[in-house]
Amino acid sequence: MSPNAELKDRELEILGLLAEGLSDRAIGLRVHLSAETVRWYNKQIYRKLGVTTRGAAAQSAMARGLLGKFEALVNKTPVDRSPIRYVSNEGVSLAYQVVGKGPVDLLFMFGFVSHLEVCWEEPGYAAFFEELGRHARVIIFDRRGVGLSDRTHGASTLENTISDARCVLRTVGSTRAFVSGTSESGAAAILLASTYPELVRGLVLIATTPMPARRGSEPEWARSWEQFEQNIVLIQQTWGEPWAIERFAPSRQGDSAFEAWWSRALRSASSPASVRLIMEQAMQVDIRPLLPQVRTRTLVIHRTDDPVVLVGAGRYLAARMPNATLVEFPGADHLFFVNPHPVAQAVVQFLIEPDADPHIDTWIAIVLQSVGPGSLLTDEKRRIMEAMDVKHVRSTPRGWVALFDAPNRAIRCADRLRELGRGRVGGMALHVGACRTTDGVPVGASHEIARRLVESAAPGEILVSGTLRDILAGSDVQLVARSIDGGDDVTPPMTVWTLAPVAS
């Protein structure tokens, strides 16, 4: 065969991926072929190029300008985009859309605002999702309170976002998906992956943080509480203008077309009052204690000079999450769709990598525990728990422990049990942390914190841990702070919260 024979489109596609350094197996996953078939194509490509190795093929492709033909071939490939549709969850209408028909599902959760129609007007946004859509079925939605979803229910809490994400996944028929969160949605993505490990195949965190704001001097990568509050005031004063473009997309500052689109996108996505609620809620979140318990395979992507979410936050996530890998890119743009190709390529590589899919034997659960007089686990108490969709309940030597997958249901269950009255219910404690999937037993720090809390609860009293309080941001639960002693000279006091009666 002549070394100058023209390559067919499929051969160009495989040659381009070979030049990117992908293995035969990874190429096969990308183009939906077996590794053996890819190797057969490699032989045809080598003969046409007159080479015998992968490296020589890549060099020949570059010298002949074939990689440009590969890029043109990829870019002309149409990517299906479904119409924007609605689904109702808990009485709230959610707008969602599906992009592409790849072999894996990817749920992508946006940051503080989004708009499924207006965002497509920005070429970088379109390029990002079209690139992902060539390798995955990408599922996107506007969170409640923003974009095309219902605005009348206020800002979406972490619990709302997780519930809405699961609803959208069910609606499109996804039973196992990769999940990506960017900016403020990172905490919800992490909690979704750790609360429902059977649903999430892998986790991608783009320019995100476990703690947006700090009250003290640590951690340095979180914004000070005062600075965050000042930003909220500035947001309200300048909403409708190309707000903070020098921080969100500094490389596009001075680009009149981009600035006009950014202003229109913000106005379409939210209003000054609504975005204030979103940011006030976001600044209260702190999921740092949960990170070591998140076993999901994770890719953390961060730009080194991001001024909105400092790179230290990404490094912290990668260092604390057991199965996380950090990829840093140069640049200062916070928005993932500004200079989108490096970020999209990193995500695609993560999606197509062989997945060992390690067995995960723990999940992050809401723990409701009771001890002391009145803590006998009766049929009546079981019926109350079952009505709140308890996931696991068992007796203990001094009471019982129950596990839930949503804070709101656990809190309402505790409040309903409290209504049984003194003498029929013991002291109760609510915490969030790792529990074994086999028998529902809290493990590690989760066990110790829950035990310490419940031992300090008086009959009929409900104590809430600080970790659970930090993921309840934006809920209408009324909590009152108090301190419990360590009980000895070594164990320090712990700040906890008592739960006020919940409005029915």
C-alpha cells in the first residue's frame, strides 16, 4: 500500500486520538470499538503513513497536517441537543436538557446561576458541552430558583439540589452517572456522590471549594466573612451590568460581545434579591469534615490563578479526598467555558479511563440516635421512621440508631418522635457521617461524634452536630447553639445545636 494513500475518516479519527497519547483501550472507549479493532486500524494507518510505531505515526501526522483534518472532522460532527423540558419535583418545576449520546452519562451541575437557553449563545459554552457530548450523554438542569426553573421557592438548599439532581436523572433514565459540579455546586456534587455511591460512577469538581467563607483567619484559601458580605452588597448594586468579569473571566475583559452576553445571561438567570439569597446560603456551607469519608473516584480541576475560588481550595479537596486527583491549568478564568478545551479534554479523559470501580462499603448518612429512658425501639416508633423513609434502623444496647439519606426527613422524624412526650422518648442526636452499607453502623469519627452528642442529650432533647448544621444552610430549621463539656481534662468542649420544634 502506498505511504501516500489517503486516510479514511475513521482512520483520521483514530490517528488523532493516538497522537493525543491515548491507549488502544481508551481510544476504543472513545469511538465505541474494541481494543482489538483499534489495533487493526493502527496497522492500516501505519502502512498508509509508511511508519511502524505510534510515535512515528504521530510525528508523520503532524508533519502532513493530518491533525488539522482530525480537528475539522471532530468539529463537524453534529452533537444532538434535546429540547428543554420540565419535570416536577416536590411541586417545583425544573428545566433540564440532554446533550449528546455517548456511552456514559454525565450529570453537570452549574454554579450560582445558569440559564439553559441564554448560555448556548456563548460560543465557549457551546464548544464545551459539544465536546463533552461527543463522548457522553450530558445531562444539565437549572437549579430551582434560577434560570428557567421555578423562581418562587427561593434559593436551592444542598438538600434541594441533591433531590432535584436525582429527579432529573430518574427522568432521563440514568441509573449510574458521572457527576460534575462547578463553583458553588461542588458541595452538592460531593454530597450526592457520597450519599448515593451506587448512583455515582465518578466525580468531577471544577473550580470548587468545600467552604466558600471563613469567620476566622483559617483556611487562607476561603474568603473572609466580611469580604463575602461586601461582595453580596456589590452584586445587588451592579446586577445587570457585566458584573465581576475581571474576576470571573479576566481574559475576556474588554471583549464587548462577551461582556454584553454575560450581562444578559446574569439578568436572565436571576434577580438581585434572588442572587443575594443564593450567595448568603452558599457562604454558610462547610463540608470539610466529610471529605476524608468520600470514597468516589474524583477529578479536581482548578486554574492556578483563579481569583474567585483560590487554587488552595482545589488542592485541599484533592489532598483530603482519598481517591482524588488534581489537575491544575494555568490561567485566571473562573468560568469553565472560557478557554474551555483544556478543561473539557481533562473531563473526557477522566470519563474514558478504565474504571476499577472499587467496592464502596460506606455511605454518608444522616444519623439519628437515641439513648436513655424511653429509648426502647417500639413498633410505633418504627412506623414513624418508616413514614419518613428511614433507610436503616436497629436497636442498640441502650436505645436505637436510624439512618436517613436526607436531613429534612431525619429532622422531621426526630421532631415527630419528640411529640410522643417525656418518658416515651429518650435524648436524641443528629449527625452526618460515614456508616457501613452492610449493617448501618456509624464508623470512625461519625460513631464517636454521634455517641458523644447523644450521651449529652436530655430526655426529649434533640442535639444537632456542627457538621450537620453546616449542610443545612438555607433551610428553615431553627437551631440554638450550646456547648457540651468534654467530660475530662483531655476532651475539649464541643459546640452543638438544639433543635427547636419544627413547623408542620
